[in-house]
Amino acid sequence: MAIHNKSHNNHALMSLNKMRKEESLKNKTSSDFEMPAEIKLLHSISDCGDFLKQLPDKSIQLICIDPPYNLELAGWDIYENYIEWASKWIDEAYRVLSDNGSMVIFGGIQFRDAKSGDLLDIIQYIRKNTKFKLVNTIIWHYKNGMSAHRFFANRHEEAIWLVKSNNYYFDLDSVRVPYSEEDLKVALRDKRLNPETTRKGKNPTNVWEIGRLNGNSKERVGHPTQKPVAIIERFIKALSYPGATVLDFFAGSGTVGRVCINEGRNCLMCDSDNKSLDYFAKHLSLMEELGQNTQYRKVENIQDFFEYNTKGDTANEKGTI
């Protein structure tokens, strides 16, 4: 049974809800929010369908997932009817996502037969059966990868960015790519460009050149489809604000949780594989080695996670609290 969200009693969330009603979150950036004094994190080992049903409506700012695609990589990647299974979590994801929120789904075009699934299947279901809007298809381009002899070696993967309305939160400034000194001089001579915006850096576009994690990468924690921190970081910084809640219900290696701690976002993670806890523990150890923040408040269940919002810290817009 879904729990009732009591967070309307909290002054900070009242302010945020007011902004949502005024459709003004789309004009905000991370600089408009205070970093929370404490990060909440829940890491559940459970079925994603059961987990999602417990979340309140419109309670999540960003959903960032890398789902299985029935490629039979492991026990968690085998389904009799892929899209029938996927449709259940897609529908629940729409329900729990805030009106200003975003959903990112990693995937690829790797259809083999009627049993397997891929990102095209998911896009087709979303287009025909939901009210999600597709903002961007992100192409993750990498130079390092496996060689091939019977086909062209693959050097990219895709991710789709979905929203519920045109009033979604998007902080481009937080992920702009700095110009080189010479390129900046050239860009500033272009009269079509706003000099103030240009100095902030350039739009990274929808093609991201970020290396894959090699087998000996220092980021590796053991998960076979682990994504680089740099990719998750860009999505979290651009599509969620400090103190917002990020959800990953295919937690896998736990990279989303790692980035949330580092960037001041609350996080809900769920995975059916017990190994997910070990992977995340390795992330924390790696963060400690790098001198990064590893402090968060561990929450044991969903009820406590949302109950805490009625009396704990959350995203505070500067000057309103």
C-alpha cells in the first residue's frame, strides 16, 4: 500500500511546492538552493515493482536508471515477456515523478529476437501508453571498447531523457564545458552569442565523449555494467537541485548513490541483487581514498525516509527559509 506523503507540513517543502505550482522551478539553478545539512540514503534489496508501489505520488525529482534488457547476463537479466515487465515500472515511475522532474533511462539498440528487449521497445511503449515527453536522446561516445570481426565495433550507448511537463528543472550552467583560452576568445567575437553566458562555458550537447570503465579502472567495484561517475554526475547536477530526491530502482553498482552523496542529493536505491550492497560499500571506500564526503543518514525504510521530511532538512531555496 502506498504511504501518504506528510511532507506538506515542512516549511521548506511548502516553498518548493509553491514554486512548482507557479511553474517557476524551470527558471532555477543550483545556486538558488542551500546545500542540505544532511543527506538521506535508503538502499533496499527488493523487487523494483514492490519498492515503487510504496513511494508517494510526485515525490521524486530525478529517476536515473540503467535497467536490464533480457540479455541473460545474469539471473537479474532474464524475463519471459520483457515489455510486459518493463511497462509496470515505467507506469509507476510516471506516478512517483514530480511535475518538474526528469527520468533518465540508459540502454541501447540491441534487439536479437522477440524475447529480448531494448531501448526501442521502451521508447515505443512510452510513446504509445504514457504522457512522458522525450527531451533528448543522449549519445554516450567512447573511444575504448571491444574489438569486433563480424560487425562494426560499437563505440556508443544511448540514454533517453523524459519529463512529465514543459516546466522541468534543468540547470545547464552546472554542466557547461569550459572553453580553452583560445576558443573562448573566438567565441566572444561571435556577436550571436551572449558574452556573459559564453564565459560560463559551452553546452555539452547531446553527444558526450566520456571513456568507458576499463577492467583496471580505479572506479571499478565489480558490477558488469557499471557506468562512469562522470556520466551520472552530469545528469544529477543538471536535472536535480541540492536537497532533491533522486531514485535509482536498478541500483546495480550504486554509482547513483555515490554521486548523490557527493553532490548533496537525497537518494533512494533499490536492487534485487544482494551484491548491490557490496558494490556500494566499495564505492564508499573509494570515495574515502579520494578524500570525498561519505557522510549520509542511513534510512532503513521508505516510511522513515519520507517521514523525516516533516522535521528534517531538505532543499532550501536561498532567502525563503
